[in-house]
Amino acid sequence: MPSFNVFGGVTGRNSATLFEIRLENEIIVLRGGESEASSQMLKGVVVLCLPSALKVEDVHLRMTGQLRVGWNDQRITPTGISNNRVDKATEIFTYKWSPFVGGTPGSSSRGTLLPSGNYEWPFELVIPGGMAESVEGLQESHIMYKLKATVARGKLAYDLHAHKPVRIVRTLDPSALELAHAMTVENVWPNKIEYQLVIPQKAIIFGTAIDVEMRFTSLLKGLRIGNIKCQLIEAQEFTIAGSTANSERFWKHQRDIRTWTFKLNDEDHYHDMLDDSGQDGYTLHEKMPLPKKLSKCLQDVDVHGIKIRHKVKFNIALHNPDGHVSELRATLPVTIFISPNMPLTSDGRLVDQTPMSTQSTDIVQHAPPLYGEHVLDQLYADVDQSGMMTPAPQSGMNTPFYNHSQTGSAENLTALTSGPHPSGAVPPAALSSRLQDLNLGSRNSSFRQLHQGGESGGNTPHSQPHTDGEAGYFDHSGSNSNPLSRRTSEEEGGVSNMTSGQHSPQHIDFSELGDLTKVPSYRTAVQTPMRSTSYNNAALPNYEAAVSARKPPKIPRSTSTVSTSTVACLASRLLSRH
């Protein structure tokens, strides 16, 4: 039999198809202590989808933070066990945004009619650095923040509500000492054993593992090391402040998080020499994985009467030669903190629950990397250089050095790289063609200097048409080229007042640089005049003496016309090299 809801149109329980709160970041990360952490921004949007028009009084958003401290205080009385329940809830934070719709003093008391459609109202809030962090995972105590959006509809109608939890995480600052501080206990049990227990890093990321290193040297012949028991203990302290100092209530509790047991054997752990001192003994390196849920292990915190601390307790059995068993006990404190790089779900579980996630996250994500862990990183010399315009003979081991100028260059790079020589070698035919274009470019450069009176550097490229199928070395005006130029508008419109050397890119020809590395012949060395060494007391000469000792030869000024024989001689030399 079909059911009819007489008040369905009035109440409008299902009047909106979508009403939710969306946040840019559901986790607000505060780095450092309450006095040193910087503020963070909470941003989001309230989304409302209406299939039909809806009459509302207002649409508002509110954020609250609740502190709850409680425990079950059990006491033994003459009549039996008495359970005294202690619980106190306090609102430690509240903020209400201005209404998105309605709610203003000038608005009508009859409400506002929202047409059908999709609505989005953005919002933001500055979270101060001293704000208390979220504490979740305890049954009777917590610090929780949540957002609540409400569409108020008035009498005889259901209000629409949307909730969104906000987690505030306080993590260690990258410069915190806990990230680089190691916890060590080293002592000697006289006439029995010398031991050293080390936790390399006091700060442990929640959900990862605790590294532990142990070293033992027996001082008693016949002493045998038995089971090594490691136990992670969580200490919880709760305080409820009263009206007076005497009315303050306090409760302390400890729980065992996890226990690990290790054994030593001569094959894997015994060493004839532990260090330079020449002592023999046993060494053990182990990882102790932590739980991945906040209900089983909390982070270290001390805020608003909730204090959580952790420590690792060692119990080492020592079997003496006479048969009795001694026990070595030691305790090392550790700090567990939540990393923003390992997100949590709404119920406090790590998103990545795989066993490898325990070893994939290292403390280096919060502190500068150690050199020893990056010695074997891949160098530039090991990278495949195919497709890179890097000449191997001229480039250093780890420094890329491009064969062609790209910044501010007017070269036709497409024509230079295209061809049967992907490694960067230039064909002999291309060299001859470039020399001919160089001759034409020199003539045109002299012609421009005579008619324009401008100064031009020797490396300034000029555009010249060519009929040869091979692209010219200085050609950059062809239809198939894609020039790269950074000339200013003054240079394109007329002659610039600045010299061309300040705007012209340098094109390095490695074939010419190779001539500078050659050793001169014996005849050339003999004909070179010797430098005068007539200096008093073999001291270094000053600038005037060095200049007057040997005057540099005068270099004749090159003309703008290059003979055809010179070009042919240069081309033959370049062709002979290839």
C-alpha cells in the first residue's frame, strides 16, 4: 500500500540533493611549539544543491573545539571496589562566520527564497600557532574540532546540517633538537658485562619504526646473554583544574603499546673486534614497528590537562656460569609525533597500512639530508645524454655545457641539429658552406659600417640569403628556421646607441678552441723571444716592468674583404681534420 507523507512539503527533509563542507586541507599543520609556530589558514567552501526553490531564514557556519577529560577512578574500600566516574567537557574554541544568506538586521523576517540551482559559499579562518592540537584515540578524553553548517528554515521545517571534522596536527620544527638527538645508555656491570644501548633518533614518526642498536662485551667467562625484551610504554596523565588548588583532580595511567623479543647468536652477532679498542662482543641492530592507529598508540602531547609520554624499556637476561639468571634493565625516552606526510583517516588510521610504509618514511623528510645517505646518488655523468645538445669531449664530468648558445641567440638551431649527425658533429660540406657565408657576412658587415657608422662586434650574426641546400652557419632568416632573438625595439627600428657587443651572443666554435691546446713546434719555440729575467733578488715584477719586458706584437687590422684563396685554405684545413 503506498504511503503518503502529508507534511513532506512542509518539513522538506530531502529538499537538498547535496549539502556539505569541502576543505582545501583537512589537516592543519602547526610546525613547532605553541610559542614559536606560525599561524595557518583554514580555507573551504560550503556547497548546497537545490532541485527546487527553497525558503530559508539563513545559512551560517560555525567552528567549535571541545576538550573532554575523563577517567574511571577505581578505589578499594572495605566494602569492595568503588568506581568513581570523573568527566568534564569544556568548549575551548568557537568561531561563527557571518551568515551567507539572510540573518542580517535589514533582512525580512519572512526569510529568503533560494531559487533552484547550485550554491557555493567560500570561507576562511586564521588558525593561530598557539592553538591546541587535536588529541584523538582515547576512550574518555579528547580534543576535537569540527565545522557545522546549517540551513535554518524556521518553524515546522527541518533544518539542514552538514558536519566536517578538522584535525590540527602539531609537528616538530625541522630545526628541533629531537630530530638529531640520539638517546644512549652506556655502562659497565662490574665483573659481569659492558653494554651500550642506542636509539639513534629520539623523535619517531607515528606509524613507522624505532631503530635500536645494542652492543655487549662480556667481562665474565662463561656468561651467556639470553632473551632481550624491548617494551614500548605509554604514560598518560590527566588533570582537571578545580576552583581552588586543593580541588584539582589528577589521574595517572600506563599501558603497554607493544613488546619485541630478540635473541643473539654467535654466527650473526658476534665480532672479534667491535672498534679500535680491540674488544670483542655482540652487536644487534633491529627495527621495532609501531602501531598505525591512534587508538593503539598516541602522539606525545601536553595540552589542557592531557599529557602523553613514551619510553622504551629494556630487559636483558644474563645467564651466569653458576646457573642463576641476572637481569639488566634500562629505559630510554622517545618522542612520537605525527608527520603531515603520512595522512590519517577520520578514525585515526594511517592511509598507508602496508608493512613497507614503516620503512619508506624516514626522518630526513623533516631534517636536512645526511651526506652518507646520498654518496651513491646518480651523478650527471651517469645520466643518458642522448637527445641532449652536450658535446662529450668538451663537457666536464658532471657539468652540462651546451654546444650552441640558446639564450639571446639568433642561430638556426633546427638546421644545426637536424641531419645525419645527432651527436653534434658538423659535416665537411656544412663547414665549407658556412665559410662562404662567413665571407659574405664580412662584406655585408663592412658595407653596413660604412653606411651606418655603427660599431659591430665580430660575433654579431647577420641574415644572408643562400641557395645551397645546407643551412648556413649564420643564417637565421629562412622560412624553415625558428630564430631565437632578444634584440630590443630600438635595435629593430634603427641603430642602437649601444655597441653591438652588449647585445650580441657569443658563438663558441670548439674547433678553433682545439688549436689553443696544441703544443708549438720546436722551431716556433726557438724563434719566440725569451722573457727577460733581470729582476733583483728574483722577486716578482710589478706591472710596469712586466709590460716593458716584452711588448706584444702589433696585430694588423683585418679588412672587410677576405680573399677566395684564404677561404679555400681554411676550408681545406677543416676538411682534413674530419
